Amino acid sequence: MPVDIDIEHVARLARLDLTEDEKAAMRERLSAILEHAAKVSEVATSDVPPTSSAIALANVFRDDDPEPGISQEAALSNAPEQEGGRFKVVRVVETGQ
């Protein structure tokens, strides 16, 4: 079942500038992916209940037992720079001034 894909539209949505050769290759690849995905809908699943996991799981969470942490001094001991008891890092957000 061949699938017709508007590869120019898909490339525009993905903001990709593709050559004609790349468009042809992508068209073939996406078509194959969609054909394989269509096969999944052919599987008889009417008697399979919806689940979030293929394997039944019991409670997989560990008990939330508080444990002692490290001190502030130990946490900051290898910091290249610190200020006021906190890690000092380079500003990454511009203020627009």
C-alpha cells in the first residue's frame, strides 16, 4: 500500500532545507515507516485490554525513607566558585538592557 507524502510540506514544518536527492530519499523512508505503522492497525486487539505496560507490575517504587544528606560545606567543596553559600555560575540569560 504506497503512501503519498508531501515531503516539501513535511520539510517546511521541520524547517529543513533539503536537496532534491534528499527529498526523494526522505519520501521513500517516510513511506516505508508509514506502511509499517499501518500494519500495526491490522493486528487483532479487540480482546486485549488497554494497558500502560506490557508486563503486569506491582508497586515498583521503593519506600521513601529519609536518609542523611551531605552538608552544605561538602556540597560546595569542589565548586569552582561559590557566593553566599551557593554555587556561582555564569549568567546565561540576557537582561535586555
